[in-house]
Amino acid sequence: MPLRIIFMGTPEFSVPTLLALAEDGHEIAAVYTQPPRPGGRRGLDLQKSPVHQAAERLGVPVLTPVNFRQAADRQAFRDFEADVAVVVAYGLLLPEEILSGTRYGCYNGHASLLPRWRGAAPIQRAIMAGDRETGMMVMKMDKGLDTGPVALTRAVPIGETMTAGELHDSLMHVGAALMSEAMERLEAGELPLTPQSDEGVAYAAKISKEETRIDFSRPAGDVHNHIRGLSPFPGAWFELAIAGRAERIKVLGSQKVEGTGAPGTVLDDALTIACGEGAVRPTRLQRAGGKALPTADFLRGTPIAAGTRIA
């Protein structure tokens, strides 16, 4: 028989999994997501999350508790009498009463090869660290931070120029297919669980504003990974004087190239920038409030001469 599922997720990354489970014929008893947040052009309108909007299109009840501290919210969860909860990028830590509030517990779709990159920003951290591979895992949740036993795994290669945005889009579809398989196997009583290794643990801390500025004193490989790991959001940046004003320029793509010079020095008219070792050449740039442009188009409107020092 199809499973009765509570789905818990918030961003676009979660939506393909929700849709896949519905298409598989499972009963989506309810969807939990983050409450609507201020948005719109002036930040005055409340915007429903992508999962909230998808659930409404499916005609599924949507709940948006701020947390599960209220006994009424915990009871409402149990009252759905679900077989299982599926969690994908929900954004809230779940108390033990929720983790055990369904027949089979809670299963999480996590975007890394656990135990590497437990935590909030596994996609960005994998690229920033120069990893050649990551993946999706379906894990049964426990009280720890992404420490539960793993059910299924799909590895995904990370290309040399792949950005966090590109990897995000690949993994969200891999994750949807993997969770679909996991629920099919859970329904059949054939879903394995393997404890995570105690070796190779790494934590993917949330990206802070302080680490988004590009440090050209680092080797070119590190600078390149930093740029693509933060693209398109929040975006790595450097500071440039334009018309006497310091302005942040986001770098949304780059290449490692040959070149030597003082770190942060523009080496040619193609915006090759010297690093601590080697050089990088940005491929897409964006001024504050402007559109992202290929570097050649950007330079036509904002020339940056060879010899310029970039901070």
C-alpha cells in the first residue's frame, strides 16, 4: 500500500522530491514549511516558500510553525498518524518528539556524502574545498546533526568549473529520484540502514558574510573554488573604485590561468588577476543592482586597465 507521508521542506531544492512522492501515488497527509517571509520589490509582501506554493497546487494542507516548542504543534504532527516524515532542507531542528512522531520515523534527503559535510551548507563547502565528488544520501534522522544511519546513496561528480548553483540543480533531481526509491523500498520493508563511519567527519557551517570577500593572496585554485562555491548566492566579491567610489563587484564564474604578479593585480585587458600562486580570470561579473554579464561585456561598460590593483 502507498505510504501516508508528512513532507517537510522549504526552498526550491525540496520541491522535486515532494512532486516525485505525490506522483508515485503516496498520500501526502500534510506539508510543513517555513512561514511566509517579507519579499517582493520593496520587501513589504509576505512570500510563501516554493514548497508552500507547490503544496497548494497539489491541494495538500500546509502548516508553518515557527518551531515545535508548543505542545499543540507537536500534537498536531502526531495527529496526522503518518507512516513516515520526509525532510528535505526544511530549515528547523526537529525535537525527538517529532523524530519519533510517525510509524517509521523521519528520513532526510541530504546533499553530501556523509559523514563529510554535515550541516547547513554542504553544496557550497564541497566546492569551496575543491572536492571532486559529492552526492545525495537518504538518512534516517536521529537527535544529532546529520548523524543518523544511511539508507541510500548516489554519488555525483563535481566538474572543475561547476558552480554551487549548477550542482544544486543537479542534486535536487538526483535527490528526488533517490527518495522516491527509498520510500518504495520502505513500503516493501526492504530499506537497509547502515551506521555512518566515525572517520572523515566534516561540518558544513553556514556561509558568513565575512568570508565572501575574495582573498587574492591565496593560490589560484583556492580562489577559483571560492568563487564558484559562492555562485550565484551569496556571491564572492572584490572591491573596485568606480568614479571615485568603492563598489563591490561580484564574481560569478572564473577560470584558472597562467600568470604572475603581485596578488590582486590586473595582468591584462581580459581581467586576468594575479593570485598568491597563478592567476584567475573572471568569466561573469555583476555590479551592485546590475545584471550578471560575461566579462567581455562587463569590461565594455566598466573598463579595468592592466596594472589596476583590486582589493
